[in-house]
Amino acid sequence: FLLMGIIWLLYFGVIAHITITVSALTKSSGSSMVVLLSLWILSTLLVPRLITNVASGVHPVPNTTEFYQAVRTDLLEGIDGHNPYSEHSAAFRDSVLAAHGVDNVSDLPFNFRGLMLQEGEEFEKKIYDHHFAKIDEIHRNQNRLFSMSSIFSPAIAARMSSMAVAGTDMHAFNHFSAEAEAYRIALMRELNMDLKLNAVGDRAPGYTAGGDFFAQNISFTYERPDTVF
């Protein structure tokens, strides 16, 4: 709240100095009003709208259909943990069987389903990380243009600074998303490894983890980044 107050005091201070300067340089109150209104419209309405269009044109973000089509294309090139009959899943199964010198997954000393689910998760993570990194780079480039345009619009500078302090800007969003995804991956690893190590032999059919396992699962505790800018 202290930083937020300082940011907006600086903003109003800039506006006050602009108002006083324009009033001192113009010959009448009417002329001063016209100039100040023009500056206000330019800095708070036109510049933000213009820079938004410029940023979207120079650094366009793929639409949802294009994004997920690209992700799907890459996913088809790897292991699908939920489809043991896909080409890549079958190849992975054969390599595991060959490595352990057995002919059937039931002869493995662990639950193959748990292993394949984990392999699929790790492969999917690489694909999604790759594509989301491209989106993050586009957003960073767009925000860079917004930051540069703040010299023409005190409102943009105040807005971006206050969003950073409040933890509602793109940096905070990406940090939270990354932390949440890291937690999800770690939790899935625990679940898959439990299935791999414990759903073996007679325990395999209908295996479910007990309450003790879930009581020991890692919990998600989010901490904001140390820096806001």
C-alpha cells in the first residue's frame, strides 16, 4: 500500500505540473482547458489504444486454435500415457521389456502403467513448456513496447507500476502459473510412482492408494517473487 500510494502521488504530481505549466504558457483559461483536455485524451485514451494495436500487430499472439493445433502436432510425436496402443507408446513398452529381459508387462518387477503415465507426463511437460515459452516471449515483447510508450502517457506508467506492486501483472501471473505447474508435476510424479511401485502382482487389479499416502502428499504453498519489477 505504501508503494502504491507513492506511485499514484508521483502520477498526480506529474499531472499537476503539466497542468500548471500549460496554464502558465496559455493566454486564457479556455485555451488552457482545450490543451489540457487534448493532452488527457491523447495520453489516457489514444496512446494506450494505439500501443495495444501496435503491440498486437508487431508481436501477434497465436489464436487458441493455432496454439493447440501446434501442441497436438508435437504431442503425436511422443508417448501418450493414456493410450498404450499408440506407436510411440508401443515402442517405449518394447524397449522396457527388452531392457528387463521379459516378454510381457505382467512379468516386470513394477507396474508398467505407472511408468508409462510418468513418461507421458514428462513428455507432455516438455511440449507445453516449449510452446508456452513462445507465448511468454511474445507477451514480454508486448510489455516492452508498453513500457517504452509510458514516456508519452503517465497513465500507462502508473498502471504498469501499480499492477506490478499489486501482483496482478504478467510477471506475477507467469510466476504463479509456473509454481502451480511445478506442484502439479510433482504431485503427478508421486501418484505415478506409487502406482508403479505398489500396484504389483496380486495387488495390481483394482489397486487404489490408501489414506496414508494422500495424507503425506506435498501441498501447494505459493510465495510471491521477491522482486515486483
